[in-house]
Amino acid sequence: MITIEYLIEHKDDLEKLSVSLLPEDIEKLVALLNEKNDEIRYASFLALQKRSQNHDDLYPYWDTFVEKMSDNNSYQRSIGIMLLAENIKWDKENRLEKIIEDYLSHCNDEKFITSRQTIQSISKWLSYKVNLLPLIINKLIEINIKSFKETQQKLILIDIIDVLLMIQKVQPCQQISDYVFSALTGGILDKKNIKRIEQML
């Protein structure tokens, strides 16, 4: 069984470690997500994140990750959201549909980094849940960019546009075209990002 010492020793090669995880290792790593030590908690999260990318054996912990979304600690909310994102590809029971409103509400989380991580996480699973794309589009477009600090507005807007343009490739939508055009001419983005977005169109 994996130990904390072994986890820390191999923190630079977590992809290799994640491949060899046993069920009891996964259970322990999930428990370690509550660890107060940042190094241990983060290594556990990364190992589980990498495991989820190619294996479905974290899907049984779905409810654990859902609970984390309502945690008072923003780190725990982010962990829950990002691990859910990695496991949506395994969601044959359509459990996401039951929590999607709560999930997307964190696009406007009180913590800026959690908002960004939530928006960015959508890109990992949107192609698996095409039925939810209209809802995602509406939620992203409804985000009030001006409600964020001026130094944060460009970053959150870029996150939103990146996800919307991914959706546009899967399910073209006039709403997205209008939103992106407005963003390009709205004065928040700099020339470098405007050029990058125009190249993506």
C-alpha cells in the first residue's frame, strides 16, 4: 500500500505512480485530499487527477467530490470540481446532470482562482456532455466580467472565450459569435490576446 513517504518521494513522477495504483491506494489518496499539509494534499490530488484521465476507478468517489464543492475551504472546492471534471468522461449514469447547476455556479465562486479553475475545467468534458452545451453557453455568457477586480477581468474573460470557442467547434452558435465579437471590441483584452483569439476563429 502506498505511503505518504513514497508519495512525496515520487511527486515528480506522479504519472508513472498513478498507473500502478491499487484500490486501497486510491482510497488512501482520496482520504489524503483532506490533509492539511499542502505538499501531501497536492501530490495526492495530482496522482488522482492523472489516474482519472485513463481509468474509471475514481468514479465511485463521485459523491465525495460533489461534497467538496460546498466546502468552506476554496482549495477543497477546487479539488472537488477538478476531480469531477476528470471523471465526467466515465459518467455513464448521467450524474452530472443532477449537479450541473451547482457545478457551474462556481464559475462565479467567491475565490477568483476557483472561478478560473471551474471555467477551465469545462473544456475537459464538454465533448462528453453535448446535451448540456446550451446551459453552459448561457452560464458563461451571463458572467458579469465587471464584477471582478480590474486586474482579474482580462484573465476571466479569456478563460470564458477559450471554452466558448471550443464549444463553437462542437456546436456552432450565434450567441457565441456575438459574445466573442463584443469581447474583442470591448476594451478589456489587449492586442496580443485579440490577435490570438482572431486566429482561433
